[in-house]
Amino acid sequence: MSGVRVIAGRQPPDLRLAGLALATWLSALAGLHLSVPVTVAMALLAAVGAIAGYGYLSHGLWATPDRAGGRSNRADRAGAADRLVERHRWLVIAVLLGVVCGAAATGARMVVRDAAPIAELVRERASITAELLVRDDPRAVAGATGRPPVYLLSAELTWLRGPDQQRVAVPARILVLASDPAWRGLLPGQRIRTTGRLGAPRGGDLTAGVLSANAAPVRVGQPSWAQRAAGSLRAGLQRACVPLPDEPGGLLPGLVVGDTSRLDPAVEEDFLTTGMTHLNAVSGSNVAIVVGAVLLLVRWARAGPWLAAGLCGLALVGFVILVRPSPSVVRAATMGAIGLAALAAGRPRAALPALSAGVTVLVLVDPELAGDAGFALSVLATGGLLLLAPRWRDGLRRRGVPAGLAEALAVPAAAQLACAPVVAGISGTVSLVAVPANLLAVPAIAPATVLGVLAAAVSPLWPAGAEFLAWLASWPAWWLVTVARHGARLPAGTLPWPGGATGALLLAGLTVALLVATRHPVVRRLVAVVVVAVVAGTLPVRLAAPGWPPAGWVVAACAVGQGDTVVLPVAAGRAVVVDAGPDPGAADGCLRRLGVREVALLVISHFHVDHTGGVAGVFRNRPVGAVLTPQWPEPAAGRGLVLAEAAAHSVDVVAGAAGWRYREGGVEFTVIGPSRPLRGTRSDPNNNSLMLLATVSGVRILLAGDAETEEQRALLDDTAPGGLRAEVLKVAHHGSAYQDPAFLDAVRPRIALVPVGTGNAYGHPNPAVLGRLARGGARVLRTDTEGDVAAVLGGTGLGVVTRGTPPGRQP
């Protein structure tokens, strides 16, 4: 009886369908990265195992023999153990069936993706004419200055016609890259016709090819009435937000309908750092808020469960129409419908089986969701709210915490803990401020969302009323921006963590182990002591040395070996990268350490391998807006490497000449050299390096590539006195002896950055060159002796920081 008293009032979670859902999900995810034969073989082996297991169970071959009679407690315990064993055996069969379903569904879609006619056109990079069905909203990606933005569009192929003019009908998915402004206004469900060149996809999903469209789309018919209505309401919400300040005005459409076209990149980065990024897009929380508001009204009116569920269902359908039934929205609506099903049935325990069934159905309908981070976040957050939040809430209430406060603490903590592995895999960090930041955000989310939805709803009929409602919603939106900004700037707010699938699985394993272990009081106290000790030991260090990059950095040169990788910050998480160094891993590590998730522009100063060998690392898991290269085409191997990597990611390559300008965010630069092609020099590729004169936050920075004496003298001849003056100089050619003294004197930098490899065989850097810079008043920083180095702008002026060096050190 004592055991019964312990669990009184709490039933264990119903996990009967959880194994099926998890196996379906993981097998579909594996199938996306495997070949079709391997995926089919996996499905067949699982099917054989499931059939064999069912045969054993149905014929009693797995049954445990009955024990000799009696009604003793021992016999009862034996029977309970037998039932438990049998339940686990059925769970094994459910897992095998999930593998069958997930692998088979993915394999079938991969057959369509890899269809021979499309695969051949992709290999040939053929020019095609195609009719497409738009699947989601076009997304603008900023291009280089002077070039229009690039629009990314997910579409489904209806038919295509290749160079042989033969028409092929294959329902494959296509990613469209286009620069014509006419692509911006397309709606999901719209049929279009276009022409372009078909390239290879990145892999790991169901995209059959990447179509670089070279013309405006030709619209074929009209999208559905629901999409047109949604477009009108969304446009009305955007108009209502125009008079608002930029930060809350850009956040509000993203918070309400997932429209982030005006969202400030700095705000987006702050939300990611503080674990609030789920608010930037439509998710289950949006659905819960809208449906919850309706539920409060109908319960206030004392409606029954079925009527309440029906009215909430109507609100759910209306909200889906407003935000457009794209795959991500359908996913979020499915998670919200799970709660409605449990409400209508009056069985809260039914929510977890409903979640498992929803995951299974969604993955079978669209196996690509298995690899979608948004899908994982929605499912994990919902699972955390169902499995963890009620227990934590009840535990807090038993310890005297008021009911409302217990709910407010348990819900964000459970959702954040469940989502932490995926967030860590994406960002390569573990946020220590996520739970308090989300807790502070809770009071503002619901009013901002509800007021924003009302503003969108009334915008076609009453624009002035929509602007007033948007103004009211901007105040809670401002609070969210403020919480994210201050949380992101806490010096100990995040800890580094392995990125990618490895980091996500590692944190997931640790989380599950801790959840299981902390069910025992002794282990729980031990974990609490260890956590307090770790925080107390590391927090002072984190506060004293807040990590990398340092606050206020204007340029950083990374230690990538014998080569160059220099970074200029455009906005939080976004930067211009000049050269890629000799190694992809080193280039990727440099950008990870600096928190660069998007490369606005990659500049290749020249094509030697110590500047191009790491180009794949720059592209690794991060978008690149465009690539700027010199006009001098040699060496051919380095140029081919850059062009191939850009083509593989469908990124434009621009050959820049003197006078080419770029401006975005806090970065502005001009190509100042070479003023003319130089031939017959000691090293023509070096002497035709792109030389950039940049301004970042008012600091002039000269990036000299590998220019040697010939290009430096030519630049001196063509530049007015004082035109080369810069506060920071990236010393040319790793500080080699081939420097013109007059050039160094004309620049007269306060800080000289020398990217150079340890123990290189070239004698770089040259002591005489370093001595001349030092005598001219420059603080010289070398990556071979000081690691990553940066120039920073603080309250006391321009300073330097190296990894491990306290900030604020003055030159």
C-alpha cells in the first residue's frame, strides 16, 4: 500500500506509441543521408524482424510458463513481471514497424528525388524551362552592394523541358535562386513558369536540384483564396508596423505570423544567444496562445468540452490561414491540435500518444521534416511540456510555491531543457540565461501575439485601428527585444559546446542521464552541489575573461596556419571574410570562435592556396552572400577551387577591380588596388592581390593581401598624399621582406596585424619589417605567437585583444 500512496493522483505517461514515432523519425533521418538501396534494405530487414517477432508473440513462444497456483504475493509479482516483459516485447515490434515505415517512406521519396531525367540535367548543369508549384514564401538574402538581393524559394516541380525540348513530369522538389524583384510577391500555392540553369543540391534532404532562375516568373493561374486572404492580412500587418521603431516593428510580424523580412539581424542574433529564437517564427507557442485566448473565452461562457474544442479548432484553422499553411505552420498546428484532442476527450493522458501519432504521420507525409530543426524543436518542446512540466509544477507546489508561479517556472524550464540539445547542435553553445530570459519574456508573449493577430485581422477594413493595435503590441515586443539584448550581453551567458549532430547527441544523452539519476534524492542533492560548484568556479573566470570575440571588435585576424583569414563584423553573427586560409577546418574554427553564422561577402585577395585552401570551411553550415575575387586568374588551381565551391552552393562570384565598393551594416570598403594589372613581377598573383581600404565603426583598416613592393609602389603613385593612412594595417604577405618602406610610412598604422604560421620555412615575418612598424608607433600582433588577434574600439579608444589576453590593452 505504501507504493500506491506514493504514486496516488499521478499516472505514468502512456508511451505505447512513442517507440513507433521515434523509430519512424530516426529511420527517415538516416534515410535522407543514405542511398536508396541501403534505405530499402534497412526497411526490409526491419520488416522481417517485425514479422518474426509477431509470430513469436502470437504463438506464445515468448510467453513465460505459468507459475504454480495460489494467490500469493509472489505469484502476483511474477505475473506483473511477465506482463511487463510482454509489453516491452511489443515495444520492440513497434520500433521495428517504425523503422519500416520511416525507411520506406523516405526511400520512396528519394526515388523521385534521384529520378534519372533530373539527375542527368543536374550533372550537366543544363538550362531548362520548368513549371513549379510554390511551397513556401520567398526568402530574401542580401547580396553585395550594387547587386539586388537573392530570393530563395522552395517549390515542387510540375514539369520541365531540357535542351532536347523533351517534356519530363516528375513531382520533385526544387530550390530556386533568383534576383528579379518579381519573385518577391509570390504566394505559396502559386503555379509559375520560369527558365534557368539546374545545379546540384547540397544533399541531406529531398531537394532534387537548385534552379538559378535568370528571368522573372510567369504566373500560371491564381493561388487559392486562403493564400490570397493570408497575403492581404500579412501585408496589412506589415503596413501597420511601418510607423513603429525598427526593432519592435521588425519583430512583431515575425512573432505573430513568422514574417521576418524586416527583423533586425542584431535582434535575431540576440534571440538566438538567449534561447528565445523560437519566438521569431510561428511555432506551437503561437498556436497555444491564440487557441488559449479563445479557450478562456468559451470556458468563461461555461461551454462544454466538445463545444470548446470545436470553437478552438475554428480559431486554429483561421490562424493557419493567416500565417499560411506552409509545412512549418502545419507542423505547429498539428502540435496544437494534439492538445485540443486531449481536451475534447477529457483525457490529458491521451496527449502523449497523440503527439507520437502526429509525429509519425507528419514524417510519413513529409520525410524531410525528420531533418528539420524547427520540427525537432516543436516536438521536443511539446514533449517537455507534457512529460516534465506537470511533474516539476507539482513538485514546486508541494514545496510551497504558489500555483501560478510554479506553472510559470516549470513551463519555460521544461521546454528549454527539452530543446537544449537541438539549440546546442545549431549554435555550438549552451545558454545559461535561456530559462530566466524566457521566464522574463512570458508576460509579454501573449499580449504581443494576440494584439498582433487582431491588428492583422482588422487591417483590410480599418487601417487606423490596425496601426493602434500594432502600437499597443509594440510595447510587449519592445520588452522582448530588451530582454534578449541584455541577456545576450551577459559575459557568462553562454558556454561553448560541440556543434552539429555530435554536440546535440552528447547533450541529449547527458540530459536523459541526469533526469533519470535525479529521481533519487541523494543523486539530486549531489547534482545540485556539483552545479553550484562549477558555476561558482567558472563564473569569476568568465566575468574576468568574457571570451571571444571581444566586445567592440572591428577586425580580427585568425590563427589558421601559414595563411590569411581576416574578419570584419557586419552585425551580430554576420561578417565579411577576407581570405580562407590553407585549411577548411581552421577557417571554420575561426568563424565559429567569432560567432559568425552568416558570411555577407567572402573576399579572395588572390588565388594562392594559403588564401583559398580553406574555402570549404567558410561555406560549412553557413550561408555566403557572394564571393569577390581578383581579375587576375592565376594560379588556376586556387581559382578552380573557389569557383567550384561557389557553384556547389549556388553563390555568385564577382571579379572586382579598383573602385569596387561594398557597404553593409557597420562595414564599408573600397577596392584600391591593383589600379592596373601588373605583369612580369617577382610574383604576379601576389602583386595583383585585391587591396581593400575599409571603415568599420569609424576605424580605417587597410587589408593589403599579399601585395609586394611592385603593387605597393604603384598604389603610392596613384594615391593622393594621406590617402593610404589607416589606423589598422593587415601586413601584406605575412610580413615578408618584400615591403616598400615608403608604403609602410604612408599607412603609418597604430595596429599592425600579421597572419603567419608557426615555424614556417619562408622566414616570415621579416624582423626588419616588424622593427620598422614598431618604430613608426604600431603595436604589432602576430598570429603565430599570440593566436587569434583583434583590434577593438572601446571607451578609451582603439585597443588590441588576443585570445587569452585581458581586453582593453592599449597600443
